[in-house]
Amino acid sequence: MAKLYFYYSAMNAGKTTNLLQSAYNYHERGMRTLILAPQLDDRFGAGTVKSRIGLTARSRIFGRDDDLFDVACEDVEKHGKLHCVLIDEAQFLSRAQVWQLTDIVDVLHIPVLAYGLRTDFRGELFEGSQYLLAWADNLVELKTICHTGRKATMVVRIDEQGRVVTAGPQVEIGGNDRYVSVSRAEYKQLTAGKGRLEMQQARLPLGEGES
């Protein structure tokens, strides 16, 4: 039975890596997928989904006014049976678009896997995440860690000096140069002006033979 899944996390938990792995699993079995990505996130070029570990795939971009149910129907009409719809950066969905995803599941009987952040740098829910949390059939937390070693559940926005920014627009596209995942306790300290973050922390090799 088709379901709507919401995979949520803080930054750098491997959301896009998980999305691309899921798409690969479908394709490996001869099953077709549709990857959708928001138009406003163009860090890697329009129509490209890319993970931090280098995996990439082509995507169909959408704007806030696009009807995603119609997009899925058009895709089926042009290319035939569709086995799964995958959404990158799902926090940027509108309320209406999340409802359209439920129609893809309930009317077309196609599973939808949405991947996104739960909260913004102010600790508040994104619109898309709010309604995915309310309406998804399955909620899956993807875990990552804070530099303190604790579980990271919050995201802070930083400036060029590593100072935490507590005001500004909710959406400001950026990667590790602008956002850092931290624990709730660390979030409280940093947003209270106690301490600062290093812009780039040392990355250890994955295997003993690496240098």
C-alpha cells in the first residue's frame, strides 16, 4: 500500500544521500522514479540533486505555485508507470503542495518519500515540515551529531566570523558555510551569545589507510 513518508533531520544527516540511495534501489529493480526539487535551491545548478558525499541525479524542479499532483500525472502520461516520487528539501513545500502529495499517494497509489529539515535557524517549523509532520503516514528521523558529541536536533545560522545569527529571513540558501547542526543545549548557549563556532572543523578519514 502506498504511503507518504517524511524523513526529517537537522543539517548534514544524509537526507539527500538517503534519497538518492532510495532512487537507486528502485532503478536497480527496473522501477521508475520521479525526483522533485524546489526551484529556490540552486546551489548545484537547476535540476541537479547532489549529496555531500558526491552522489548526483537529475531532478524536475518546481515552484511554490506548481501543483505536484498534476506534475506526477503528467509524468505518468508521458513516460508510463511511476513507482515512487521523491522530494528533496521538502521543508520548502507549501501547505497546498503537501496536500497534493497525499493525493499522489491516495489517488494514484504511488508512494512519496519526502526529505527535509524539521526546523529553521530560529527553532521554528518550516511550512512544508509542519504539514508533513501532520499528514505523513510514516515519520522517520535521520540522526546526526553536534560537535559536542550529543545528538543534533537544531540548526544555527552563522556569519563569516562564526557568530550565530538570530534574526533575518527564514529562507537563506546555504551549506556548511552558513548552517551548523547542534544539540538543543548547545543551541541555547550559542543563541544566548555564549561562544562561537569554527567555520570548518577538521574532517577525519573514513578508513585507516586514508590520508
